[in-house]
Amino acid sequence: GAPELSQETFRAIKPGLSAYADDPQKCSSGIAELLEEAQRSVPSPLWTRTPVVLKATAGLRLLPGEKAQLLLDTVKQLFIESPFLSTEDSVSIMDGTDEGISAWITVNFLTGGLHQSDSPTVGMLDLGGGSTQITFSPQDEKTIQTSPIEFIRSFQMFNNTHTVYTHSYLGLGLMSARLSVLGGVEALPLGGSTQLVSPCLAPEYSGSWEHADVLYTVRGQKVNRCMMRVVLRWRSFSTGKCLKLRRLQTLNSTLSHIIMIEL
């Protein structure tokens, strides 16, 4: 039968890796803290046989390539110096498709959807900080046939083949979308400035907001322009190969269960 989860250790640290884009060495203490937690959770005789893996997500995908690579190299060196099993591909940036599939596998493994070939599965909406993933197993063959080919993936798990629809919307994570609506640019303060003015805030509002280790000063303006800013932002994601309205309707009629995950 399928394996069962016997124990889990969860530890989260803030900020994420992308916050150290301008000073990669500063991320070392956070990674070291997580490795120490792993050493407390895994019996010492098993350390050299236990793989340690870091798969970065949208936060690093949004960074310039050189800055992201410096962060990955820093983590890789820490892994090499740790007592755990580290390989050449232990540290990398996960693309949006793999991120969606990995989350779908996790959710359906925990809910029992992968144990039998006829077990029902659940769809997954993963709202992260930098991107949003939508992944589900279509029940209607027409959904597979009418979707862009790169959105359909098949893979084997526990001797069963699964076909899923998966797509990642980079820039539509909670924090990245908020930054965009406020008028900012990811990984770069607008015009080198940390002053943001947004019609989506009350005209008399003035305050501060921190994102990716940058502290912004935010002010409101005439609210009647807010809808236009949001619509223009959405249109930048609704061209080319993104979902059309009819596909959204298909998705709504196909999914019977949705699990929301906020990272």
C-alpha cells in the first residue's frame, strides 16, 4: 500500500530568502537555525543518509538571476558543511509548474487521494507571497483537450498515473499583487524611491508597509482610479496563454473540492 506519514516537524522563519538579495551572507543564520532543528528531529545515526533539500519558489523567481544564484550558492555551501546528505541538485529554484504539482501531491497524499487508483482527489489553490498556483485533476476530457498543452502534466505515483491541469501565475501572490496595486515594482523600489501612492487606499491615508525587506511609505489618492489599476494589472495576466473566461467556467464546474493554502 501507499506509505503513511508517521511524524512531521514544521519550523518557519522570517523573512524569506529573497529578502537577502543584496546581502546573501545574511541568510546563513536562518538556514543554520533550520538545520539545527533538523538535527534535533532526526536521530544522529541517520544524518548521513537523510537528504536535505531546498526548493526556492516565487520569491526567488522574481529576483534578477545573478542575485538569486548568489543566494542559492550560499545555501548550498551550508548544506555541504552540514551532517546531512547533500547532492548537486539539493538547492535550486522550483518552477511554477513543479510548485503546483508538489503542493497537489502533498494535499492529496494527506487526504488519501493517492492511495487507490479510484480514490477521489481534491483541487488545490496555493496562494503564496509571490505567485498563485492552480492544480487539479480534470474530470472532463474536454478540459484536457482545450487547455494549453503545457498546462497539462502526467506523472506516476504509487503505481498510478495522474493527469493534472496546473498553472502558476507569477506576480499574483498575495504580497506581489499588493505591491503592484500600490504602484511598486518587485525587487526594485519604483524609480529608486520607497514612496508609493495608490488610489486603492483612502485619500487621507498615510502609513508604512514593509515588503521584501524594503520599508515603503504609502499614501492614498482619489479612489475612483482604483478599479482601473486593478483591471490593468489583471489584463497583464489575461493575454496569450492565460485562462479565458470559458476556461474559468470549466474549472468551476470541474472542481468539487478546493483546499486553500496561504504561505
